[in-house]
Amino acid sequence: MAIMITDECINCGACEPECPNNAIYEGGVEWAISDGADVKGTYILEDGTEVPVDKKNTPVSNEYYYIVPDKCTECVGFHEEPQCAAVCPVDCCVPDPEREESEEMLLARKARLHL
């Protein structure tokens, strides 16, 4: 499953530079699939929507740091554990119970983001 940041986030920013997929954004900041990724052209989001990779999307949260589920691979293929959770001082980077994903799915997402 993708990782999510709970509303217990203290906005310290420790998680953001640790993400190998650039999937973590400060609250209120728009995101794009192409941010920190090697992908070009269009990208099919998990809901089936096809978007230009450089399209700026609405922030997931305006209040605290957030993780874009379509970019999160739980660090599979990069590290042994999610790096955001490893560095979070308040343990607010947790598995998202609404997004159960297998290791194969996470590796496939990594391959699509990092050509």
C-alpha cells in the first residue's frame, strides 16, 4: 500500500528530501508526475485518467505535507523500508489502509516513473 501522512504532521519537512520518487510535497504545493521523474509525454493515473506528465495538479493537502499516491512506491526497489517513515519524528508517515498494493505493483510504478 502507498504511504500517507496523517494530520499529526508537524510540517518539519524531514520526509521530503528522502523520497526517491519526489512523491512528497509541502502542503498547498501543486504536484506533477514529472517532478523528479524521468517520464515523458503522458501518464495514466491509478484512477485511469491520462494526464500530461508536467500538468500541475491540485495539492492533496493544504495544511501539511502530503504524499501523492500515484508516485509512491514505498521505496520498493530503492530501500528496505519507506524512508519517509524512517525519518519522521512524530511517526505520521503510515501505510494507507485504502491502498493495498503488492510489491509487483509498486515495482511496476517505479519502472514507469524511472525510465
